[in-house]
Amino acid sequence: MKKITQFLVMTVAFLFATMSFAQGVTTASLNGQVTDVNGDPLPGATVLAVHTPSGTKYGVATDFDGYYRISNMRTGGPYTVTITYVGFKDYVENNVFLALGESKRVSTKLSEDASVLDEVVIVAGTDGVFDSGKTGADTKISRRQVNTLPTISRNIADFARLTPQAKVTGDDVISIAGQNNRFNTIFIDGAVNNDVFGLAGNGTNGGQTGVSPISLDAIESFQINVAPFDVKQSGFAGGSINAITKSGTNTWEGSAYSFLRNQDLAGKTPVDLVGNGEREKLAEFSANIYGARIGGPIIKDKLFFFLNYEREDRETPAPFDFGTYRGNSSLADITNLANFLQSNFGYNPGGFEDSVSSLVSDKFNVKIDWNINDNNALSLKHSYVKALQTSAGSSNQGSINFFNGGLGFESITNSTALELNSRIGNKFSNNLVIGYTTVNDDRDPLGNPFPRVNIRDGAGNINFGSEAFSTANLLEQRVLTLTDNFNIYSGRHTITIGTNNEFSNMKNVFFRQNFGDYRFSSLQDFLDGELPNRYRHGYSLIGGSGDASEGAPEFDFFQTAFYVQDEVNVNDNFRITAGLRFDVPFWADGTVNEDFNTRTVALLEAAGKDLQGARVGKGVNPNVHVSPRLGFNWDVKGENKTQIRGGLGIFTSRVPLVWPGGTYGNNGVTTGFIQLTGSNVPAFNPNPNTQFQDPPQGSGSVGGQIDLFAPDFRLPQVFKTNIAIDQKLPWGITFSADFIWNDNITAVIYENINIAGPQFFTTGAGSRPNYGFQKVDNTYSDIYLASNTGEGSSYNISGTLSKNFITDRLDVRTSATYSYGEADGILDGTSSQNSSQWRNLETVNGSNRPDLSISDFAAGHRVVANSTFEFKWSETIKTRIGLFYEGAEGAPFSYVVDGTGLLADTGSDSALIYVPANESEANLVDTSDLSASEQWTLLDAYIEGNDYLRGRRGQFAERNADRSNWSHIVDLKFAQEFGLKFGDKIHKLELTADIFNFTNLLNKEWGVRTFTNFNQVQLLDFEGFAPDGTTPTFSYNPRNAETDNIIDDRGLVSSRWQMQVGLRYSF
């Protein structure tokens, strides 16, 4: 902490001395050159841009070369741009609109002859395509698109899927350019709104509950940047999502709205789930959203406000037909289990068939905008989001999950952002943003406390008891950001100097399996009181409260960045952006474990383990991350018909703080964890308060998991390059093509350094090491060391065709994109726990010896199209239709062996299969259902019918080398608006219908989505070793093979259509 304090003092002194910070994108800009008819510059010409709705004025004079730049402008419009020069005709352009992040060029030649005005060059952008400030790939999403395209969840993710390089899954998880979904940055009004700790897969505060961070009605527009070669934008390897909220204007504007979904507005059971059986409706549920917004002037042209409130009461059914369950147990067996738990332990596990989860949320957003004077504007925003989720356990084809194995989750987020935009004469401007966010997440299990139990059930699983990761789970986040840009305008140059500072304080109560966690080989073993085959238990070593909060770690993290950039207008058609950024993270030290740092380190080093200098309690050293970038934009002929753009540079990403946060809790001093297998496991104990704990070792140290980070650990960095062309074609068509390459400089990798070397290598076909569950130091269960690797890369190619057709009464806008993305790496980082990062990695030779392989985030082939139609029947009657189509390859998955004993390295069931060339290589053994010969006949047929496996005979399967099926989905929005005019105001009533998977509504056999659990198909079961002790034997259950394409019938994004109807009044 001392080194952080010292640096803070120096940083604060520097900040007040220089007043330069950094930020996310919140504004737009104008630029151009003013000349006479001969092309000679007109220095001192006056350029005035007036934001008509608010009366906000932006005025500058051209420099010696006739150039002008107006930065930090409000987005939207319309603007009126007036250019004047003594002795020359004035130029006036109305209806100029600015998109978020856009740098629009307005250049003109002035003369006493009015006809010269025909030579005015306005880069007015076709949906943000032609933009003189655009270098790398981005997607701008306007308020019009938000209003017209289909959305049911009313979440940013519904629109992020418009980005060619983005992959959006059903739980609103956004991966961009083949990168980890946690390697994105999210800004709202310029302030960081990431789930900085990193537990939410969708990356937003409150995201674990399923709530969106802000109401769509509060958003003006947003932008998704994939490769912005602008050093002001950083903190991501994937993409940056920037949203700005609405502001009040001189015109009073408001709206009240309500949206509804229920079982009558949804399709029946997908055909492929029931075959010839009867299709059923969803169980009764309701989902309601209602809210209101209002904005207007407090003082005309001076002071404005905007308010929005939204309430959501959502129920989400999870239907389950027991006839689709692939496990061995019958319906009577499961019912008997529930009765057994009640009668023997007094525990009610809840039901296990159709379940319903619920979400109740409140969102409040307020924003004040103050035009202090013509040179300064201040904006202050506060948002409040409270969400309460109750998520019952839900069963599926692969597992029976009793309701009380679910969780309850309350999340409260408060976020405040202050932005000051200043113009200092014609030479300087400044943009300052200060943000402060607090997040409180409290997660608890449902039902009465009970140990967690997993029962292997053939091709299925049975789960009951308190959810393993919710028994002691509380998170408090405090994040302060100071951000600013200081711009200097000098001739053809726009020089930016800045710094970015983010201060985070985290407190995390997390003890997984705090009530005990047992795994049994079969249902009968559990009923007969047999020993489990695995036991896990996490607990606090400090105090004795039931929630183990005394052992909760609290830590600080600080990151600062300084940068400089020069944006050069080489001429009116060619712009180069060159910048250099320095990021420095500071990590606090943790609690020291003297036993580990002396005795255990000596054992590890004697075993040949390289700790890279890591010790318990020692934080990561501050290190400088350098990010040079170079971008360009070339309007080839100066006619806005051919634009070539691109760039290259280094991007430094954030990491979810939960990863290094593990070092503050999993230290062997404040927390304990025990994992036992084989003959050491204790008998099942139904009392969650008296679970078996790891006893003190001879040294006096209590064991558990240890998390370490190498002292020289570096944040993820990628080298990005992007080359693109935008071309206007005949008939008003615009074509864009982008190629993006990401190459890892420093990615994250884990090693369990407590695993001893291989004890032997298996014999027979497909030889691999077996580690015999041997540890270097038995005091500790696992010791995970995080460090860096330079391996891994990704690329994406895309091509887009777009066309607009706009008349007085008809507005049609359409685009279609094909994209293909590949990604590979060592570790995908899909978990919030360091242990799971390592355990769940599919490998041939063990998780300590992973190979470069296809990433979970490889997008594959994807086709996206969207069309919006607006029919203006009269001034007061309009019809809007929005269509969205996505055809995409399914997610990649791996073929693995079920059973940890094959590798015996304490990993999960993640050993990649050996694909037998013939029956003798399969090493199958008889089961109660099938003989080895019968199994081989079925397995051989499956391999032969699988394009991938057929080509891998005699070899190991590769990680993520196969994919789930393609899906083809069309979503539809229909809106009918009726208006009534009173004076100058039109009061409007709008009826809407958003239909997700409209494809399935058209035809019950269309719109099928599939998935694979955890990106794995456990094709073979490990049955132990042959009598020689080294030859592994296996069994094949044909039901296992059915898990490669499970029909998705979960939530909103499923294989059945769902409709949301809405009613809105606005003025």
C-alpha cells in the first residue's frame, strides 16, 4: 500500500499542475478548410455551429492555413453551420447531424459569386461510414436504429450484434474480434461502467442478475469501436462500447411506456425436442416493463434536464420435459430421491421440472446540462439501478437440477459522471470527465442450508443442495475515474495530451463450497450411504460467522496512463493519427504466508518449479505498458466516394480484478479449502455447519488453495492492425470491407505448480502422461501461478453492402454483412476463478501442458442483415418495420473423456479423446447395458458419420475443432404511430410488437438454435486401468453423443418465438 500512496501523492500533484486526463467517447467534432475559389486559404474566417434544439453555440476562426476544428460537440442535431469572411459570400448549411465519435468534415470555397457554393465539400457520412476521423472498424448505432430494430431485452447487446466483428450469445455476452468478453471496456457518458471486478459475463455492473445497466430510453446513441487507432481509447483488447445518455433541449419532450410478454406470446416446444410428441406452451409467466422519461429547459439556451425511470418485473420460464433427460434415472427414481431427502434429512430440495426465474429491477437516470457560456459546457449525470433476481435451478437434457439449488441475487449500482467541455480561444480545448461508481452485489442460495451434491447418472447428472458458489458470496466495488483530453490546434496538427486514472477498491466475500460439496458415482451409492468419490469444502480461517465474512479480502488497485497524440491533416483528403500511450498498473500487497514463502517455496524449487519470484503476499510490480499507434484516413479523390483507412498499434486491456483478487483471499492464511478423492473422502454429512475440514499440518499451517501472480505479470496486450476500404457503388450502394488482425503480446496463462511430474505414461493407443494425483506439498490442495504468454492470435474479415432510400414519405435503410473470424490461444479465461481457468482447459497431456488451440471465442462464419422501413402516411401517422437476420455457425466445442483419473492431475473432465482407428485401439469394456463389441459398433458408426472425427482416426481430437450446427434467425419489429396535433405539438400513441425468432413463428421447424454444455462433449467414460495398471479402459454411451447439438429452449434467445407488445405515449 505504501508504494501506491507515494505514487498517488505524485500523481495528484501532477494532475493539478497539468490538468490533463483521458476518457471514453462522449462527443463529436467538425473540421475542414476554408479557401477562396483559387484554393488559397482564408485565415481568420469565422465558423459558427449552432445546435438548434438547445441553442448551444460552437464558434472558432480558421488558422493561417484556413483550417478549423471544433471538438467536444454535442451529438445529434440538427446543426446550422455558418462560415463567414469579410468581403466574401456567407455559407450556411442546415440539417447537419453528428454521430457519436464522428469527425465530420465541412470544407468550402468562398467567393463573391454565389454559384461557387456548389463546391462546398461536406462529408455527411452514410450511417457513419464516410468519416474523416475514422481509421479502424467501428459501428455507430443511432437513436433511429434503437427505435426501429427489434429488441426484447432492451439491452445494448441486442444492438451490438450489428457489429460485424462481434459475437453475442443468448446471455448478452459480447465477444469482439475473437477476444475474451471480459476484455471489453464499457463507457456511459465517458465514465467506466464495466463490471471492473469481472464476475458478470456480459461485463456490466449488475450483469449477474441479468439486468441492463441503463434503460434504452435514456440512451441517445452508442458506438462500438473495434480498432480505434486513437490513444485516448484504451483498456480493451476486444472492443470499446461507448454510450451517451439523452439531454434536455429547449423543447419539452416526454414519454410514458409499457411492454408485456407472457406465455400466450410465445411458441410451443421446439419440434426437435418432442419428435412426434405433443408440443406444449410455456408455463404461465409474465414479464412487464414500464417507465417514463421527460426532458426540457430549466433556462432556455442555458440549462436543461432529462429524467428517466424504468421498472421491470420479469419472469423467465425454463421448461423441461423429463422424457428428454439422457441420464439413467427414471421419473420415479428422481421423485423417490426428493422424498428420501425430506424424510431422512428434513431437507426440501424443491421441484425439478418446469421452473421460473424472476427479476425485479428499478432504473433511475437524471442528467443536467449547463451551457455556462459560449466556451464552457457542464454535464452532470447520475444513474441508480437496483435488481433482485431469483433464479431457481432448472433442468435440461443433460442434468436434473432441483429448484432450491438456485440462487437469490440483489445488486445495487450508483454511478455519477461529471463532464466539462471547454474551448480556450481558437487554439485549445479541453474535455474533463470525473466518474464515481459503487456496486453492491449480494448472492445467497435458495431454500434451507444444505451441502451441495452432484450425482453422476450415466449420460446425465443430478444436482441438489445449496448452490456451491452462493453460500458465502458478497461483493462491494468502489471505482473512481479521472479522465480528460487537452487539445492544441496548430496549423494542420491537432495535438492531444492526456492521462487516464482509475482507482478501485474491492471487498469480496467468497468461499466456494462453504456448506460442503459431494460427488457420488451413482444415485444408488448416495441412497445406500456409500462414500462419495470427491469432497470439496471452502471455509474461513478467521472468526466463525456463518457467512465466513471475517476472512474476506479487501484490496485496492490503481492504474494511470499518460499519452500524447498528433492528428495531422496532410491535406484536405488525407489524415494521419500518430500517438504514444503509457499505462502503469499498481497492485497492492496482500497477507504474507511465512510458511509458504519458506518451506513450500523450497519444496517447489527443489521439484524444479519456476515460481518466477512469486510469493504469497507479494503484489505484482508496477510496470509500464507502452502502446504506440498509427492510423490513417484517405478520401482518395476528395469526393467521398472511395475511402481507404486503417492503422496498426498496441492495445492494453484491463483484466477482471477477480483474477488477481484471488491472491488476496486464497493465501493459505485467511481462507482454507480442502479437496479429497479416493479413500480419503469423508462420509456424507447433511449438516452444513459441521463439515469436515482440512486439519492443521505438522508445520502449523492450514492448507487450501494458493493463488499467485508472477511479480512481472503484465496486463494483456495485443498488436492490432486494420486495413479497410469504403466504396460508393452505382445505385446508391455503399460497400465496406475490413480486415483485422490481433496478435497476442502478453496473454494470461495459469500453471498448477503443486502438481508433481508424470508418474507414468499410459500404454496402448493414445499414450499420455498420468500424474497420479501427486502433489509437491500436500499441505496445500492446489497452487496456481498466473503469468504471461505471447502465443495466440485472432483475425476477422468482413464485407458490408448498404443502401438507403429516402423520400418525403418513405425511409428505407438496409445493409448486409458477411464476416469470418478465427482465434487461437492457450487459455480463454472464461471463468472468474483461477482454479476453474486451469481445471477446465481441454488438453491431451494435462492442464500444465496445454497446446495452442482454437479459442472458445472464434466466431466462425456469420451473415447479418438488417432493414428498417418507415412509412409516413401523414404528418401524424407513421408505420415502422425493422428486420434483423443472423445466420451463424454454432460455437466451437471439444470431445473429451468423462473422468479425472485418466490424467490424474486434479483437473476436471477435460482430457481430449484419442480417436480410435479400429476396435483394438478403443479399449472398451462391458457395461451393464452394452457389451464392448456393441459399444464399438455404435462408436465406430458415430465417428464415421462425423466429418471431423472421421479425419482424426488414430490421433487425438483437437480442442474446439468441431462446431455446433448453424442457426438462421429472423427478428421482427412492427410499430404503428398515431398522432394528434395540438398547436405546435404532436401527441403520439405508438403500438409495438417485437418478435424474437420470427423465423419460428413462420414455421415451427425453423429457427432452431443449439448449444453444447461448457463447449464439451464427453464422448467416452474413463473406466479405470486394465490389470497392467497403465492401459486405460473406456465405455461409450450413445446418449453422450447426443450432447453435441442440444436444442436450446432457454430464456429469450431460444428455439421458440417470443413476442413483446408495447404501448407508448410521447410528446
